[in-house]
Amino acid sequence: MRIPLLILSFFFLLSSSAFSQNGMVKGILQDNDTRSPLMDVQVSLVGTTTITTQTSSIGAFEFKSVPFGKYTLEVTSEGYDKTVQEVEVNSTSLDLGPLSAVHAENSLSNSQDLPTITLSDSDTREGSSPSVAGVL
């Protein structure tokens, strides 16, 4: 009696793992201009849950045991625009290949790009100029 129960349990475990619907997602993140790898960049898969990892020293990232489904891949790194890409995990391995990160332009965090305007006391006194726009 114990042997048939043991065999039945073995087949149950085998069949449940065969029907698990998980895959792996991987890729390499690189600079759009120089094609050099970007390391320590946060990469997230956003779906019913969010899974996050960091790129390696060669710009590689990998998500293991990702349930099948549709996700939004988000890449965020200081100095670069946020990269968003829709992905669908429907096989055991999804290789996204090289992904390019584009440098952020016109970012307010880059203060050297902003002009500095200095007004003297005479510029701000009543009657000296109808508005500050006159100084500009």
C-alpha cells in the first residue's frame, strides 16, 4: 500500500512542476551613444507584482522564476531618461538583447545649464523699471 502511494505522490509532484508557468528574462543595458555597459542600474519588471534587480559590471540583468504574463520593464538611472518597454513572458527564456539608455537632456537637476540672473537694488526699486522684464 505504501509503494503505490509513494509512486502516486511522485507523479503528482512531477506533474505540478511541469505545469508551472515561469520563465527567465535577461538583457544587457548600454549607453546609447558609447555602447558601453551601464552597471549598478535599477531594472524592474512591473506587473501584478514588481521584481527589481541591478545590472552587473557588464551591464547584464536577469530575472529568474518570472510568472508568465505581461510586464512593463522599467530602467531608471541618474543622468538617463527612464526607459520603459512592454514585455511578455510566455516561454522559459526571454532574451531582450542589448537595451540602450539615452542621456537625459534639459534636466533641471543639471544646474550648469540654467542661466543666472542677478538684479541690483536699483533694478528692484519702484520707478527704476516698470517690471523685472525690462531688465531681461
